[in-house]
Amino acid sequence: MFNIIIKEDYRQISEAANEIVRELLAKKQDAIFGLATGSTPLGLYSAMIADNEQNITDYQKVVTFNLDEYIGLPDKHPQSYKSFMEENLFSKINIKLGNTHLPLARDSQDLRACQDYEELLADYVIDIQVLGIGANGHIGFNEPGTAFDSFTHIVELAKRTRLDNQRFFSSLDEVPTHAITMGIATIMKAKKIILLASGENKAQAVFEMINGPIVEEMPASILQKHPNVIVLLDKAAASKL
Ligand code: PGA
């Protein structure tokens, strides 16, 4: 079920998302968060950092699980999602690094890494999963065609996703071809999902997620079946609704 909230701009959707995070932490200090990378959650993470600096929120007991990670980037590569999270959130709040988790696969055949992440997740229920949406409707790195009953798995990235992410690398060749990602069934287990989308290039995917048929070709459409999804959109991302 969607609760759709449309705001004027990116800053306002980031603040609205942070408000939800803040409310949860006020009642549950040991909350479990599912986190995402990409440009979209950066405003939310900045707001979380500001609240933590001002002692409005406390992350000492918080546990996090990230959605996904590239495969094949050298350790400490600045574009790995581990580096991204450390730089944009973890090093700037009082979270214990030992409480933060990202999947990690050695290579595209590393099925053990997928099982390990699922086994780890099995001991937790994610209170809030933060999600962005790809222009092709992907969530995490679950590209169009991913089975709705998938758990953590290794994917070959769609050309469109690699092109979208090329801006963070010096050339397309440098963008990894594979990633490890929570599956769609993994994501659906979260108690609450906050999906953020900003900008015109997300408008079609947002429209199809909300109004389209529930089909594996549009991974985000499965969220129609989740009991608690807050969709935070700026005007451009909501322009086709
Ligand atoms: P973006 O990516 O936030 O960088 O637009 C979103 C996504 O691909 O899930």
C-alpha cells in the first residue's frame, strides 16, 4: 500500500524522510535500517548527520544493512558502496561500524556470499528500508526481469544502469558489470519502506510503479503489494501521476 507524498523539491523530500527516521529513533534506539546508495538518499543522510550532531538522534545502538555492492572493485575503491556509506554517513554519525553491514562477493560466482548475507539478515527485521528507484524501475540492483521471489543474489547490471552510474567513474569500462544485491523478497520483508524519487528522469518509472501492472519487468511494481510504503516525490518525479 502506498502513501504518496509530493513535495516541492529534493530538499523537502529529504527532510520528510528524515522526519520519519527521527520518529522511529525517538521510540526505538536500536532500530534496524536498510540503506541505499546513489544520489537520491544523500539529502536524507545529510539531514541524519545534522540531527546526530545536534544530539536529536543517537545511532549508538542502530544496526544497518545495505542493499547492494558492486563486485570486482579493488578494496577501498572510492566508488564502492562501502566507501560511499562510510564517507556519506557512517563516519559522520555515532554509529558503531561493527553494526553496519554490506554484502560482499569476491566474484560473480560467489554464491556463498549471498547465503551469508541472507543468514545474517535472518536474525533481524528491518524497521525502515530506504529505497531509490532506477530509471528502468530497478530497486537495489534488481533489474527488470528479476524474480519477485528472489533473495540476495548476484546480478549482471543492465546497460542502462551502467550508463546511469558511469558519471561516478572515469569511463563506462570502469563501471563494474556485476553486483550483489538483496533480492526482491528480501526487500519486501522490511516493516516499512521509504522510497524516494527526484527528477524528471524518474517520472515514468514512478508512474509505472504506482499505476502499472505488477510485473517482473518493472521490479518496483511489486511494492504495490507491500503493506507500508511511503513514496516521497518531488514535483518532477511526480509529473506523470
Ligand atoms: P540514483 O539511483 O539515486 O543515483 O538516481 C537510484 C537507484 O538506482 O536506485
